[in-house]
Amino acid sequence: MINVLIVDDHPAVGEGTKAMIDQEEDMRADVLSDVEEVIGNLKEEVYAIYLIDLYMPKVNGVELTKMILQVNPDAKILIYTGFDLVSHYNLLIEAGISGFMSKTATQEQLITGIRCALREEVVIPLHLLKQLRRVNAGPSTSEGEQSLGDIILSSKEQQILDEVSKGLTNNAIAINLSMSQRTIEYHLTKIFTKLGVGSRTEALLKAREYGLLSMQLMDT
């Protein structure tokens, strides 16, 4: 029996994923939404596959991956997320993950991804593969400098950057994302600093060049 642990702080997502996995005769899935409970049970329960949400309170998916692999070096870990992963790719690979899985994946794609991970094979979503090509094709940096491919945008920063690409004002973005305008301005400042730019236009140009925008926005 292939035991799978789903770690997601959204119960509906976790239970929906469990239902798809449990339909396989040779698979059984458990769901945990509390990261601290996962950490506490690492030595008591061993799973063949871990499906881990990237953005969670207290401990993110990258740190949880490292903790699991310290206890179980043979664990196969798939990052399970609804966000584009290009800006986190290097960090995730260095953490020791075995692959990526989109929360919009069909049951067939989900099961295929799990079985591939068990065979030490990796399935990369086409949209991510295209974004990685954009990153790798970018100009190299001198030693000691951080390339844009290594930039880590938080989920809020990614959402705001995507909204900026739609041409929305700070006020409109604040309304769409249920944040204050001051919060939007604060995050924009952080985005500009990470990208090394001084304006929205420059930020969008760099973000498009290095694949830091959602694919549907980049293709418009």
C-alpha cells in the first residue's frame, strides 16, 4: 500500500485531494492541516509520498520539506500549490523536493505525478517548464550577485505583481485583494527592491523577461 500524506491548511483542498487518491486500489491518503502536528508525528508515521502546500502559516513548505527529509531521507515530497513556482524553483530543488503538483491537476495528473515520484522520475507542468526556460535564458550575473531566478516573492507579492500587470491602480488592487492601500504600497516597495527597479514599468519589464508573472498574464 502506498501511503500518502497531504499537508494543506485548507481542509476542503486536502479532503478533495484525499478523495481522488483513495480511489486507487493501492493508495491510501491522510490529511493534516496543522504543520505542528505533522512535525510531531514525523518519527511515528512514515509515508511514501508527501504532498505539501507551499504557503502555510507557521512553517512554509520549504522548511517542512527539510524537516521531513532530516527524519526520513528517502521520503518523496511533492510541492502542492496553486501558485506559479518559477521564482521559488532553485530554493525548492535545493531543499530536496521530488517534484511539483498543481492544485488544479486532474485525478489522472495527480496519480501520475505520485507514481513518477516513486520511480524517482519528475513530471514538470508545461507552463512551469516554459517559465524556467525564460529564467535560464536570462543574462548571467557576476559571482556573488543574486540572479532573478533566485528571487523569492511571497504569495502576496506575487498576487500584487500580477494585479499591477493588469494596469490596476493601488486603490483598485487594494479592493481586489482585500488589503489597505498602505499595505499594497509597502509590498510594492519590497517588490521593487527585490527586482532592483524604481517603477512599475521597470518591474513589469523585468518580471516578464524572467518569467515572474502568471503565464496567462504573460501571454496577453
